[in-house]
Amino acid sequence: MKAQVIKKFGDPSVFEMAEVPKPEAIPGHVVIQVKATSVNPIDTKIRSGAVAAIAPEFPAVLHGDVAGVIVEVGEGVSEFKVGDEVFGCAGGVKGTGGALAEYMLADVQLLAAKPRNVTMAQAAAFPLVIITAWEALYNRANVQNGQTVLIHGAAGGVGHVAIQLAKLAGAKVFTTASSDEKLSMGKRLGADVSINYREQSVEQYVKEYTDGKGFDIVFDTVGGENLDRSFQAAATYGTVLSIAARSTHDLSPLHAKALTLHITFMILKIMNKEKRQEYGNILREVTKLVEEGKLQPLVDDSVFSFNQVNEAHSLLESHKAIGKIVLTNEW
């Protein structure tokens, strides 16, 4: 089958077309004819070698997010049949195959039926980011009705779904962004207040919107110095969530406010087979919410083919995208 592979770590130019063996179904797995995938920051980190320890063996087929049609069913699989449309985040890391190919072998525990009211491209935008936001807000922070939640990165992959999940829980949602377009997008997705972080300091917006008390939950989807700003924005006894904490920080603000810090690294449960079912369970709930019109994906206007994967990675790394960057399989 055709696939986009990398044979070494590097910039987006390392992708190349190759012929690789087509996967065959094994017990508990299905073979998916890939219709679409999306690019996430973890994909660019694996490609560059920043997280080489979780990279597949070379020649490596990357990308975990997948939407497609089942063409082969392995022994013991009763949840799905040939012809079913599915989506999930099911590979692209050590010990698995990726979605940048004509076909992908996937553990059924990581899959759910594709929502009927969205396209394959829209479905492929969801899995990693929605699972990440769900784990952080619902499973770790246990967000409650009436709480104040600050979500950094309104138009980002995780940020745009986190806004929607927090609103579904009944929280009052605040979000940050850098432009009027992204701020308005945050409001359209359900945020009560959108904050331009280039025009207001943390101290200013904490004073304006919380009377200086801080937010009950702060979700940092950016990392780096923004995690320090998240500590600053959190209320005493508050919770800070992060998905990008590979950095060094002064933890004294956590002590001073008795904060709780939760890190979500969703790839771990893909590599840990005993935990995979949790992701399938989340995606089944997501399918219901999408079909009920309560969740929507935000997809960047630039849609790429698999042969343009280098351009898709470059766009993500430029930080100019609004929402998820999707690639469709035209082979």
C-alpha cells in the first residue's frame, strides 16, 4: 500500500512516499481504509525527534487520528463489521502503525462509530483533542456547574473542544486568544468571555473578571511561560491543567495557593493496552454529543492531501491555523 513515511527525524521535508506492507487483521483489531487524518503537535514532535522514545520504528508511518471504513475484522471483534465507518486515535506511536497510509491496523478498544452528521474530515479532527480535553476537564479536574474555567488557546485543537466541554458541564468559561478572529471564534464555541492576552495582563483580567480571586480551573494548552501565567491566574485551592509541561518551572506559586496540577498526556494510554478501552468509551460519548449537536469540530480552512503532509506540518508549526488541520486520503 501507499504511505507517507519518515526514515529519519527532521523538519517537514523528511516525509516521503513509499510502498509498505498492507496490514492484516489480528485478534481484537480491524483494518481501516483511511479516509482522513489530522495533524497534532505530538505528530510534529515525533517527526522532529523531540520525543524519539515514543516514535515508531523507521520507516515510520505517523499520525494517530483516523476516520475511515472498516475493510477487515480480526478474530474476537464483535463491536464492528466490514463497512462500518469509525474514528479514533489509534496509533502513530511506538508499537503501532499510523494513519498516513491507505490502510491502518487499529485496536477496536480505541475506536467508536463515526458521528453520522459530520464528514470524514471533520471526524478525523476530533479524537486526540477531544479525548485530551475530556480527560483533563472531566476525569482530572471534575469540572462542576457554576465553576469559573479559564481555557488558554480558544482556536487551538484542544482549546476549542475544551470550551465546549466546560460549557456542557455548566461552567462559566473564559478563554484567551491573540486576535479578534480567534476571540470571536471562542465566543461562537460557547465562551462567556474572550480575553486578548496581548492587550491584558494576567493581573488585569483576573482583577476584572474574578475580583482578583482567580479562576477555579485554568487549562493551559500552550506550555512554556504560559504555565507560569496559569499558576498566576488560578484561585487559591484551584486546579491547573496542562498538556505541555516538558519544561522547568518555579512551583512556589502552587505551594502559596495550595493548587492542584494535573498533567494529561493522552498518548500514554494508547501505548498501555490495559487503558485503551477508556478512550473508546470517551469517543462513544462524543459520538452521541456530536449527533445531538452539542459538540462541533473546528477545522482550518486549509485542507491537505496525504501528499501534502509536509505543508500541513509546516502550517501547524507556524501557529497560524485556526482549529484542526485535516488531511484527506486521495490515493
